[in-house]
Amino acid sequence: MQCFQVTAESGNYPVLIGHGAWRELRSLNPQGYSSVFILTEKGIWRHWGDRFLRDSALRSARVIFVPSGEKSKSLAQVERVSSVLARAGADRKSLLVLFGGGVIGDLGGLVASTYMRGIDCVQAPTTLLGQVDSSIGGKNAVNLPAGKNLVGTFYPPRMVLADPTVLSSLSPRIFRSGLYEVVKHAILAAQPLFDLLDHHLDALQPGNRKALEAILGPAVEVKIDVVNQDEREANLRQVLNLGHTFGHALEAATGYRCFLHGESVGWGLLAIAVLAEQLGYLKLPAGTTSKARDSDAERIRDLVWRVGPLPSIRDVSARKIVKLLPRDKKTVGGEIHWVIPERIGKVRIVTGIPMAAAELAWRTLQQMPQPASRI
Amino acid sequence: MQCFQVTAESGNYPVLIGHGAWRELRSLNPQGYSSVFILTEKGIWRHWGDRFLRDSALRSARVIFVPSGEKSKSLAQVERVSSVLARAGADRKSLLVLFGGGVIGDLGGLVASTYMRGIDCVQAPTTLLGQVDSSIGGKNAVNLPAGKNLVGTFYPPRMVLADPTVLSSLSPRIFRSGLYEVVKHAILAAQPLFDLLDHHLDALQPGNRKALEAILGPAVEVKIDVVNQDEREANLRQVLNLGHTFGHALEAATGYRCFLHGESVGWGLLAIAVLAEQLGYLKLPAGTTSKARDSDAERIRDLVWRVGPLPSIRDVSARKIVKLLPRDKKTVGGEIHWVIPERIGKVRIVTGIPMAAAELAWRTLQQMPQPASRI
């Protein structure tokens, strides 16, 4: 079991990663709560519900199901789940356990932070994306028709419990979707994590718990380091947005229906690498020529491509993407704050990039051949 | 101009009360914001919009209207207003000014605290209820079908600006509705405020700015004192719930349609005085007999009755009220935390009061003749 500590302005909480992590719920002493609710999706609950109840010893908890998929990240679902809590007699001393992927964590985090102005919650992420990224940092949100993640709060969980065993039942596509966030963390981190991921990518399969545990810890540490320094995205936390500016535009342009969040981040990482290269930010390693096979831009793209096949972006026009870029919530006063990789392990926040450059980068990406993938 | 300071865990902010208070918005330097939005209702805006824009110098602000009435306190309205903000390009550096009564403050506070995970807001309350109570303390919420104020946050405004001039356009009924909260504060406060209110009640009319300013300050101070000691209702803040346990049940029992919030608090104060008297909590002043004309119970009831006529509760059965009591959100683990007056200036939190006693108190109240009122 690996244990990390988030120490943020809004509260401290532990992040536990490893086989048996759910047992830590026993330490929370659920008897101190007036009632316990578990928010989850039917698919994951069918697979893991019994084991979760056994490990966590939450046999008397009431289970609330949410339809799977991004469309559940809505204020309508906040209303529905809160109403279920109210009708079931949940009060301020109730505990809400979020057992699921990013959607459950985001929706449930907002419910927990607003139900009776805030009740305790525990994140038990069941997807790679959740375990490595979205469950950590206390951010939650739901979508508006006008854009993704526009309504939410900062609200720390009491603890984050990530058992990678649960990943074995993930579909390959959902699993890969999470790997793109791991790649993002590897680009942000110093060289060791990138190389580690580069070498072990093929072994990272849903059922390979050992390989997963080896990567999860260092990847989670990247996120925790950033969050501990800047919980509220005043500055540093913006770097976690790497690949998300294009990514969110892609999700919006396709009505949140064609791409999983991680897949759109995958495309976003590819696009930002192209943009960074075209604008001269992503420099070649010192001492190499422009013909060097392994420029950082290429290493980034190679790693993203190696994760697996991505749904095509052929029909998503550059014009549409560019039109949807400014709606990204990292925008301040109409500016987009681009997170631009300068090399592996170093990004820079850049404003004022011309829309024409972003459009060109997307077009260039659309015309790049997607290499034959490992899967 | 009277100035008070709220010093709470979530942030400090000034409360300014008096003619010309809106001018303080100029000190916020709205030029530091990327954009300014004003959330309001058409009725109040028609009367005061021009003067507000002139005083505040917010000529370039965009005005967003919300339908008047309690039904606007919904997650559907949070979604609508947030979508308007998003489509108008509001970002994290936008300012939301809440110009209206309790509904605008409650709805707008939740919007401000969740839009892009929190933008600045200023409370400019335009009702007596808003100026004396709901705009102060950082609490906001919307209703669920299952109960009132079940979804919300604690979120401090940047400032609260209460100009009593605006009260002159209030309908007598809306104005009186706010007076019940003033009465509540007077019951909580030490004797001077109660006596002051007792003596000046007849002069407290929408257009009598001088009388209003004399009462507003001391009444607001009661609330600020409590909030400064206990922002998150861990304990002390519960006393502000005086009259609200019955009051919320009455609102719920009548579908939030028949009683203004303050009116239900008026009935709630009457009911809790009856209950406190019947259970022996509301004691007679030392040295008086049970036949004393001016027991505190009677003084409380007299003051509430003198505010004016209340819509009848004849058709709201005690059984229905009692059934809706436990849904009050101050409930922890199924218990109701009753705020029981022991005398004017002193309340006690009591749990475990039998439902039969609450039912009897309501029935007793229903049978009391409502005295001929001053209006």
C-alpha cells in the first residue's frame, strides 16, 4: 500500500493506493455517521459491489445508482441524487462514498459539497482516470450545455482509496482513456516517470496489478505535488490542464458523445505537441539536429499513439475546435492560458497565441497518419 | 452610514447600512473585473435600476433577470443563470452583483459559489428580510421538492450593501414579512433591542428611512455577532433558527405558495412561543404570577401580532406540520434541534421534544384569535 498526503488550504486528506485500500474505510468509523450512502453505477457495482461492501464493512449503506456516462454530470442529476438523499433522511452527519469513475467523483463531489451545505465524502475511484487524476485535488463539477465543468466547487474528500484490482474489469477502451492522463503526468514530471512509462507501457494492462501499482504511485505523486502547492488553480495548478484546452473543445464539438474524456485528452496532447512544435516552443534536445529521430515532440506523440487507437477526428473541423476554445474555463478575460510543453518535464503558460496557429495545428494533426497501434 | 465587519472562517467582509451604501461598489474597483453581471428581478429593477447603476457606477454591467418568487430558488434556475453567464463570456474574474431580496441572494450566492468553482459576488439586498438577515452570513441555498434550502454552500460575498431607501417601494406585505425576522432578532438579543422595536414598531414603515436605520443597525448586529462566532452552524448559529422549524414546515405544507418566508417565520415564532410556554421553558418574569399581563410569551406574541395580519393557518393541519418537521435540515440523525425561547434575550437548544407536544402547540395556535391588527 502506498500512502500520500494531500495538504491543501481546504483540508488535508490521505490518498491510499494498493490492493485492499478500501479497508481503510473501517478506520473512518462509519458508526460516527448517522447514515452512509454509496453513489455508483450499475456496471461497476455488479462487478465489485460485494467485495467493496466486505472490504469496507459498509454493509448497512444505502446504494444510489447513477446512469453511466458523461451525461450524468448535470445539475439535473445533482437534483435527483440530492432528492434521493433527502427522502432517505440523509442529514449533515451522513457520509457519501463515491464508488466509480470520474463521472461519479465529479457529480458526487458536487452533491456532497452542496447537500445541506456540505457533508463528508470519500472517493473510491474505480477507473484509471479516477485513480490517477480526477479523484485527487478536491475539484468537482458538472457540465452546462454551454460548456464542460462550468458548475462545481473545491471540496476535499475525507480520503481517497484507490484499489487497482478493480481496474481488471475495465473495458480496454475505458482503461486506455485513463492512460492518456498518465501520459500527461509523465510529460509534466521529470524524465524518470516518462521513461518508466515508456518502458512499461505494454505491460500496463487492466489485469496487471503489479505493473499498475508501479506506475500509479509516481503518476499520482505528480498530481499531489501540484495540488499541494496550488489547490485553487491560482497559478501552478494550471499545468495540469496540459492537453485539456484542445481536449475540452473536442468534447464540446462532438457533444460529449464520441470521445471519452481521456481520449479527448489524448488528442489534446497530440494537438498541443504539434502547436508547441510549430510555434518553436517544443525545442529539440540540446546537441541534436532537426532530423533527430527522437525529438521530445515525437517522443510525446509516440507515447500517446502507443496507448492505442483513438476515435477519428477527421470530421471535427479546425474551425469548430477554435470556436469552442475560448469557452475553456481556464480563460481569464477572454484570454486562453495555453499549457505549452517546452520539453518533457517542463511546460510554460502562454497567452496570446493566434487562433490561426491553433487552427493550423489541428489541421496538421488531422492529416497525420495514426500509426498502427499495439491493440 | 453604519459599517459592521463580518469576520468568518471563509473570509472577512464589510456590511454597510445606510443611504448611499451602493456607492461603495465604486471602491471595489470594478475595472479589476473582466466583466460585471447584475442578477435581479424585473419589479425591483424597474424601480431602482437607474439609481443603482448611477450610485454604483456599473453602467457597463449586464443585467440578468430572474422570475420573482420562491420558485426561482431551484437548481433549474442555477443552470439557467449559469448558462447565461457562460454564453455572455463570464470567466473567473467576473463579478456577480445580487440586487434583490432573499431569493436573489440565495440563488445568486449559489451561482457565484459554483460558477467556474467560484466567482466574486456582492450582496445588495433590497428587501427588509434581505437587509436584516439573509444577505449576511454567507449562506445560500435552493430548494428541492423534498425540502427547503437543501442544496447550497457557505460562500462569503465581497461586501453587503444595504440602502434602506430602496425599502420605500416595497409592498406592505413584503415589508412586514421582513419585520418578522427583525422580531426574531429582537427576541434573541438582549432586552434593549426588543424594547426599541416594541416602542418604534408603528413608525417602521417602508418609507420611514430614519426609523428604519435606527432599527436596522442593532438588528443586523445580532446576526453578525452570531455569525462571527459560528459561521458553519456547528452550534451557536442554530439560535438563528428560532421560529424556523415550524416556519419551514408551514412553507413545505403549503407548497411554498401561500406564505412569504417571513410570514411563515412569524407563525413559527408564535408557535414556538406556545410550545415553549406549554412545556414550561418560557418562564414568567421573576416575581410575577401566572396571571401577569405581560409574560414574555405574551410580549413575544403581542409583538408578532402587531406587525400586521398573517395569512390564515386554519387549513394547515397540525398532523401535516408535524410530519414535515423532521425534514428541517438542522436535524442531525433524525433529531430536531428546537430553538426554544426561555425568555426575551435567551434561547436554549432542546432535543427530544415529543411530536405530540408540537402537534398540540400548533392546534393551540390555530385556535387562538388573531387580534385586530394595526394595518
